[in-house]
Amino acid sequence: MKIPKIVPRGKNILVKPDPDKARTSEHGISMPTSVEQDKRAIGVIIALGPEIKDLKVWDKIIYGVYSGENIKFLESGSEVDYVLLLDEWVLAVIK
């Protein structure tokens, strides 16, 4: 995967959303199929701001769908989605 040249500042995190894992993760975490489902998402951390100490690149996280700024990049002829989040919007790390 080609990573865009975005360097988050402060306590910001660049996340690659994983739409295939939105309902059930490979680790067996199943999110209910209800209205609340639309408020959570799973993604992988691509880059971290310098003030973040408790997360690392490639961590899988759960975050609020409506959190952060959605960013689209053109990579290999197709649009790829990313999300720029504050660290406080990360709900959990999937181990």
C-alpha cells in the first residue's frame, strides 16, 4: 500500500478505514447491526503526530465514524479514503 505523504501534527492520527471490517473483525469482535453500528468504524493507523505515545503505526483501532476529517487521495487511478483523527477519538485498540 502506498502511504500518502501526510505528517500529522500534535495529537493527530492518520487512519486507513477498513470498510470490510466494519461489522466483524478478524479477531472476532462483532459489532451489532443496529443504528449504533453506523457510529463506529475499524481502521489501521498509518501515521502519528509527535505527541502520541500510547499508540503506534499499524495498530488496528475502533473509532467513531463521524470523528475526524475524511480525506481522499488518488492512488493508482482510484480514490483511497483516509481519516485524520485526534487521539482522543480512538475508542479502543484491537490486539
